[in-house]
Amino acid sequence: MDLPVKKRAVQLIGLAITAFAVYFLHKEISQYSFAEIRGAVADIPYWRLLLALLFTAVNYAILTLNDGLALKYIGKKLHWAKIGFASFVSNAISFNLGMSVLTGGSARYGIYSAYGLSVSETAKVLGFCDLTIGLGSAGILGLLLLSEPAGTIARIPLLKEWGKIPGFLLLLFVFFAALLSWSGKSIKVKGEDISLPPLKYFIAQIMISGADYFCASMVLFSLLPGSDISIFHYTGCYVISVLLGGMSQVPGGLGVLDSTLMVTLSPWYSGTEMIGALLLYRVVYYLFPL
């Protein structure tokens, strides 16, 4: 499959995901009146809103660590204030506009070039940061698919019966990446030599990515009422929703992330509770940093 065909296929998949999500979200929201939705938002205590803001701030601080680790890996030293600014601006833009490589990547190129980094050095920082997120996503999803075949997975038909297979493959990918990192060797992919950072960086990347997903998921969790859902299960639902939102290429995964969360978390939260929390989540995590 050549590149244009692959690009078209990805676009069609994203369009299909978005269309289904928008249909579902419209169908779900139309069941409630404006007064009910407004009431759901008003029922969220102020202390929960403050907790969500705190997790948002911590999450952006963790993302700064990712950029800082990337710069250390390529041997570049910058003041933490500059690293924090570059990380905050690029992530805030990519979270809201989607297409992170184009939007957040362009912001990083502009800021880091002003700080004296070359194009190739900035590209290495981008690659390092993307690798961090990829490793964390694979690890969390792999563990979720292997350890919880019920609940979330039972609500996704294809994964209900076969979920352990992709779960095993995802963890195998993380293990292989760790082995490659530990060995210091490279592999050839389409004629290009691909190598990973040393093991100490690899471990730090896994920790940063896990903390990133946890804090980001806790922003929404802080706005939801108490329930008996496990934190691990909830975080898995959140990661699935974020990844599907990213695949849609819709700014902020709007509609896709929300509808996926409503489906996967419906055994624990009512429709109005989810809608109220998601509306505030959008304001706190996406709009407020802008």
C-alpha cells in the first residue's frame, strides 16, 4: 500500500469514527433538557473543580519533564523556564487543535529554533516526546486488555472475545522496545536504522507517560461523583477514548473522546453526570490553558 492510499485510509477511518461518535453524542444529549444539563454542571462542588485545576497544572508540569528529558538525551541544556514555556504552548495548541505533529510540532519548531536548536535537534525532541506517549499508551492498553476482559472490553464487540490478543501484542511491543533499549542495538525499518534511547531514559519515559495519562484522566475523574470503578479501569477507559479521539483528527477529539467515555463509563455514571463533568473538563483541561 503506497503512502497516498494509506493516508486516504487513515482519513476514512477517522471520518467514520467521528461520524459515529457525533451521531451517538447527539442521540445521548438530546435525551436531556438544557435545564437538566445546567443542573448537572451546577451540582459539581467547587472543591472538585479546584482539584481538576490542580491535576491540570500537575499534568502540564509532567509534560515539561518529557521535553526536559528529551533535551538531556540530545545533549542540549536550556533553562527550565524556557523548557516549560515550549512544552506548555505546544501541548496546549496540539490538545485543542489536534494533528499534534503539525500543530504542536510547528509550535515546538518555532520556539526551540528561537532558543538556538537546529531543525534536526528539534525533530529529535519531537520524536522522543512522541515515543514517550506511544510507550505509555501501549503499556496501559496492553495491561487493560489482558487483565480486564469484562467491563470496558465487554462493551466493545470486537474486543470482547479477542481483546487479550492485541493486549499481549502491545505488551510484547513494549518488552521488545525495552530489550532494544537495553542492548543499545538498532534495527532496520524500510532501510532506516532505528535505535532507542538507553534503558535509563526508556524507564523514565514509561514513568512520565504513565504519570501523564494518570493526571490527565484525574482531571475528569475529579469532576465525576463517587463510584466503585477502579482507578486502573477508569484510566484504561480514558486512554482508549483519548487514542480514538486522536485517530479522528478532530480538534481535541471533540465528540469522539466524549462519546467513547460515555459508553465505557456508563455502568458507573448516569448520562447527566457524564455530560456535566465532560463540559467542565473541556473548559478546565482544554480552554483554560489557552
